[in-house]
Amino acid sequence: ARSLFGLENRFGRMPYTVYDKGWVNRTKFTQHDLAADEGRTYRFYRGRKPIFEFGQGLSFSSFSVNVSSGSAACTFPASAKAGCVATVTAKNVGAVTGDLVVTAFMRFKAVPSQTESKLLKQLVDFARIEQLEPGKSRAVEFAITPSKLAVSDVRAATSGDIVAAAGKYEMTFEDGAGGAATLGVAMSGADAVLGKFPAGAGQQAAARV
């Protein structure tokens, strides 16, 4: 109630996509492939504009965001444990003190092993900046690592494996209201397998023998 009457300004973000009313007539509920047809979820959906998008959020104030990296180039090996740090600075450009939830998404730019992937974007991280006053700025840091950029491999021979795929990516830091800042990221070397699919298949096979 305090939020509805403007006494609190601490809103979050939509945790799912709200599709248009015709979506149920265009989508087969027996189709469980998230990337098939129009796609499902924010990661694959390519249909009509949703009523509310995943990560969208309202506020009684307005914010601006910009991003910088501690290094000249945010590049690291796909096999590494660490990566680089992105610093996102948010400024309250409105008239009301409030919280801002910054969401960090990654997109493929040029990832050779995943050219067949239909992935549009993937949530990597998020952070809440609390009670940011009008005219004030505050920074939050996001660690960008191979494990956070990992995806399910789409290549037939290794389909389903979780891999840190070498290539170029775009990180987008969003404010939930249409504002965003971008940062280029690259992973070098060969793809690194972080998890096999199905998990434990080797142990299961050994147990049967």
C-alpha cells in the first residue's frame, strides 16, 4: 500500500514475460522446445511485442546508467576462472528517491561454435541500488566470468553440454525502463566444457555394467 500511494519507491523487475492475448492460440502447449516457432521466455521469444517484458519495471523516478571496464579490453580465456569487472554507474535523474535494479544480459556477437543457436539474450547477473536520491550517482560492480557467460551447446556432437564458448559478446546493463549501457566482451582460446550432459552419464553406464 505504501508503494501504491508513493510513500515507498522500491520496485523490482518482472520475473517472467507477459505475452499478448493471442499467444495461446499461436502456441502449441505440447511443444516443449523453448526455441521452436515464436520461441518462449525472454531468451528465445521472437513474436509480437509482449505486454510486459522480462526484466521490465516501473518507478516513481527516472535513472540513467553507464558502464566501464577496469581494463582497456574486457578479454579473457574461455578456460579461465576469472574474467573482468564491469562498473555500472547509475544516476537518479528524477525527483523521487528510490531503488534501481540493474539487470545484466549477454548476447552473442560473433561466437563461431554457436552460430546455430537461437538464443537472443541471457540474464547474467543483477544488482539492486537502494534509496538513490535525486541527482545522486552510485556505482555497482559486476564480475564477468566464463561461467557466467556459459550456455548450453547447440552442436550435435556435444548438444546439451554447458560450455564457455570462445568469441565476442555484448553485455547490456538495463534499468528496466528502456535505458541501457553496453560493453563488449570477448573470450579467447578454445571452448571450455564446464558440464557434461547428461550429468553423471558415465557413472550411470558404469553402474549398469
